[in-house]
Amino acid sequence: MKILTENKVIADAIKTWLGILAIIFAGAYSLLEYIEHKQTVKVERSLDYVSHLRSGNAAEAKLSLNQLLADKQQALGNILNKQYSSESELNTSYNAFILQITSTPQIQRQLEVAFSFFEEVAICVEKELCDEEVIKSFFTHEAIALFNSYYPYVCSLRQQWKNKTVYLKLERFYLNQTGDICA
Amino acid sequence: MTLKEPVFIAIISLVLLAAGCSMVTKPSKPQQKNTPHAMPQTKQVDRGFDPCLLNSKLAVCGNNENSNRK
């Protein structure tokens, strides 16, 4: 009888602790599943942006802007390959060229669409709504190419609107720029 | 009550819990929604042009840690 009584106490204790462990395990597993679900949602949202860049308004804008540079390839090559006495002379020539080819309202509209798209994606990552790794894998190359090509236009906007933060998020996110490129 | 019953019940519960969790279907990789089966054929003009590749002395290329030059 004493053995049975002792076993009953131990059995109750083990039962209780096993129950507690089961609850803790279930809670931890649920938490991990929730975190993974959040990550999956972020990745899916990022891939939606990728699809939009391939087939939406941003795609048309990007294509127009790239086509513009392709059409002016020879003139662009002449400016960039020319020997200059100073860097400021190179920058002055390049700035003037880009501002001249972006003077039409249609091209300015395309630039606004393209830059706004990339900046919107950067904000999505900043707010932890999109996955940073996916976004940077798909968008960094194109964002850098676009910004490096048309940065004189961005500088002119900042000067015109007296606002140094125009497309600054795009610049910081994709290009890791720390200084002021428009100075 | 002996030691066997509650331990047995607890083990069965854990086994059932583990079995239930493993039956929850979840994609191992994120599923791509609305992925076009035929991706637009990329041409040179689709990929963009980086002037820093031709001349790295432009103002924008100087502090650019993520330049396409790398």
C-alpha cells in the first residue's frame, strides 16, 4: 500500500510536468510557425513588386528610359570616353547632356514613375513589409543603373524644389550613398 | 492509480501533438503568385545602362558602394 501511495505522488508530479512541457512546446511551435508565416507574406509581397516591375507601369517607364539612353548611346559614349582636364568638366558635360534629353514632359513623367516605384519598394523594406534580401536581389542592379544614369535630373529637382530629400530614400537604400552627390 | 497511466497518457498526447503539427501543410519555399510562364525576353535595353562602367569619375560613382562596377 505504501508503494502504491508513493507511486501515486510521483505519477501526479510527472503528469503535471509533462502537461506543462507539452503546453510550452505547443506554444513555442506556434510562435515559430507565426514568424515563418510573416516571413512568407513578406517574400510574397516582394515578389508581387517584382512582377509589377516586369509588366506594370514601372516596366514601361523603365523601358522608355533605357531606350532613350540606347538611342543616345553614341553621344553618351563620346561624353563619357572623352578626356577632360578635370572631373568638374566631365560632370558639367554629363549633367548638361542628361538635362537636355530629359527636358520633355513625357520623359520626366517616365522618370517620376520609375523613381517613385523604386522608392516605394525601399519604403516597403524600411517598414519591414517586404523582404530586404529578395528586394535587393531583384532590384539593386536596375535601380543603380537608372539612378546613376539620370542623377543630374534628380539633382535638378532637388535644386528646383529646394528639397534635398527628393528620391533620397532610393539613393540611400540601393546605392548606400552617404555624401551629397549633387554638391 | 499507478505510475503507468499518466505517463502513458502524456506520451500519447505528445505523439498526437507532434503528428498533428507535422500534418500542417506549409510550403517549404514561398510560392510565386501570378508568375508569368513566359518571362519577357530580356534585351540589353531592358537591363539598363550604368555610366559608371564607362567613366567612374562621375559625381555619382565616387561614394557608391553598390556600384555595378563591382
